[in-house]
Amino acid sequence: MPKAVVRVRDLTKSFGKLRVLNKVSIDIHEGEIFCLLGANAAGKTTLMRCLLGLLKFQSGEISLSAKTGFLPENFSPYRYFRGKELLYDFRTKNISKEKCDSLLEMAGLALSKDRYIREYSRGMIQRLGIALALSTDPEILVLDEPTLGLDPLGQKQVLDLMRVLKGQGKTIFFSSHILSQVEGVCDRLGIISHGRMVFLGAVEELLKKKGASSLEEAFILTAGESDCP
Amino acid sequence: MRNILSIASITFKEGLREKVFYGSIILFSLILLLNYILGQIAYGDQGKVLRDVGLAGLELSAVLVTVFFMLNSFWRDRESKMLDVYLSRFLRHEFLLGRFLGVFSVTAVFLFIGLICFSLLLFFHKAFYFSLLAGVFFIFLKLVILLSFALFFATFISSQVLAYLLTIAVYITGSISRNALDIINQEGSPLSIFFFKYFYLLFPNLDKFEIKLAVAYGNAPQFSYVAISVIYALAYAGFVLSIANLIFKIKEQ
């Protein structure tokens, strides 16, 4: 049984009277790519923000056994900074400038690291965000909708980068609502609907459980069920 | 400490690349130009008019640029999710202190550039007094307090405009509260005198940093007055920053 580097137990979070997370529990194992699937406003971002200590929660437990790096949704860094400058300035003390350069190279930004961020495409900004998340030398990467708003090529580059990082032993926890991306890249997935975790497991398990021929069908069946009162 | 300096350095670089920074330098240059024209038509001591109006213009443009930059950068970090990036890797008090020191440095650079432009104009008119350096330093002290208020409001007010207006209100209130207290003392009821006395103590006494007129006449403040003013500005800013830190720790961003 692989070691769980992220453990969430019965996490409950409300904004005023609105309950956004309702007793959510997940384990994320070392070295895996875990995808959190859910419709808009299902609670994906809230779960990630609670995990990172950016939000306080009412009840439940969260334990992280390794350092995290984070890419927020719709990440828009300072336009008047150069790509490399952002990494150099944000890096932690155990990360050298050479290491930052190698992170930029891995993110496919070696040739554009001296350019201003305002000249970057959306896909380049997302990859820069992932490189930035790696600049604390984390074992766990938390990526909130890393492919949102990207064209197919941009999506492929980000997903390829995630595979490379998995190969380096990183644990990746990302959220998405683009189902086509999930099948090819993630080891396990969780489906969250209206603040409840309605499925946890591998894609094949989900397809088998729902008797569905595609992930899209299985997702609609799973998330749709929880919509019914 | 390294983290605080990193955040301060990022804020400083960001500030120097802001359009508003250069816009304010242009604004101050226009004020200097107007000042020059006023100096030409002024009756009496033209040098005194140049020094007095120039210092007032420098203070006005410095207040506008630094308060705006402080609030705008905070608001933009919220909108662009950079705040999440900061808070996921730095402690909250590190972020606040770093941001404060960064804008503090931007303010210092702005005042330095302003002082050079202003001094050149005065040298040209043979109207430069070294006491003006003290005048600019006291503007800086005033801004230190004001920046702490801007940061304080930014931690819990999501509307940038409201936070800006409140900070400017503190600036105006702090600048006129001594005069207002004098008027109340002469004409107010005992109850209003009682309340206003505490109100005066609570608000920053920015009038204590108001030495523009004195330095325009070439009178520099005594060292003891400078020392007390520095201690007051740092202590007051420290107090406001501590409250801002408490709020920032509690409030979800």
C-alpha cells in the first residue's frame, strides 16, 4: 500500500450558511497524479485552499506529510517581470538560480525566460506557474485548474509536464472539469459534487461501477445522481 | 528575514515599473513648472514661494503615488491570485512586513527623485536651503504612518476605492486634528472637548510633521525634535501594522 502524503478526513467548510464542503475525505498517495473532478462551484478550489491553509475550516482533519507547491486558478503574475526574474525572486533559500533555470527549461521556457511576462501566451503563463510552484522544491504539487483557458496545444504541454514531474517522483493533485484530459494522465480521481466526495478511485473502477462506456457518461451519472434530492 | 526581504524586493521592483510611479513624477514636474511660473509672478520673497509650494507639491504627489500603489498592489494580488501564491509559501506577517518595506522603499525613491528635481529648480534660482532636506524627511515620516494605515485598510476592505478614501481621510484628519482640537477647546461643550481630546490622541498627529513653512524660511528642526518624530512615526506605524497583522491572520483572503 503506497504511503498517503495527503490525508483529509471529514472536512467541512461553510461560508456563512452555505456549506461548500461536507465531510470530505481523501488520501493522496506518494508519487501519484490525483485529479479532483467536479462541476463549477462543486468545492474543488475550496478543498485545495483548505489543504494549503489559505482557508480555515469548521471541522475535520488535514495532514500533509511533505512540502507543497501551489498553482492557483487563473494565475496572472506580474506583467512587468521577466519569467526568470519571477522565479529568482520567489525561490526559497535552498534553490539556486541554476535550479530555477533548469525548472524553466523543464517547463519549456528556456528560450523565453528573459522575456517580459506580458509577452507570454496563456499556456506559457501556466507553465511558468508550475515552474514557480516547483521553486520551493516541493514533493506535492497542488494545481488548481492548470489547463483552464488553454488551447489544445497548451493543454498538451501542461499535461506532458505533469507526466515528467510524476516521473521525477512528485505527487500531483490537480483539479479539472475537462474530462478528456483526465483519462490519459491521472492514476486516480475523485469526483466532488455539491461539496460531497461522491467517488474515489481509478478511472476503470468508475467506468465499471457505472457501466459507462466513457468517462463523460460516468461523470454525468455520478455527479448527476448527487444532484437528485 | 530573508522571506521578508524577498517580498520587499518584489514589491519594490513592481513599484518602480508601475505606470502610476512615472505618472506621479510627471505630476510633480507639472507642479514644479506651475511653481516656477507662480514664483515669477509672486510678490515678495520668490524663493520662499518656490520652496513652500514645491514641498507641498512633493508631499501631495508622494501621498497619491504611495497610497495608491500600496492599495492597488494588494488588490491586484488578490485578483490575480498572487496573494495565494505568497500565502502558500510565506507566513502572513512576512507578507505584510515585506509589502510594507517594499512600498516604503518605493516612497523613498520617489521622494529622492522629487528632491533632486526640486533642488535643481531651487539651485537655478539660488533659493536652495539645506533645511529643505529636513522638510522632505518629515514628509517621509508622515508617509510611513500613512502607509501603515493603507496596509491596515487593505487587509480587510475589499473595495480599493473605499480603502483609498479612508486612508486619505486619515491623512486629512491627522493633518487638521490639532487645529480642530484648538477650535473645540475654545468653543465646544465640555462633552465634545472630552471626546475630541481622545479622538485627537487616537488619530495620528500628522501636524507634528508639518515643518514645511519653517524649512521654507531656512529653519531646520532641532535634533531632539527629529529624534522624537522618528520614534513617534515608527511606533505609530508599528502599532497600526500589528493590528493589521492580527486582522490579516484572522480574515480569510
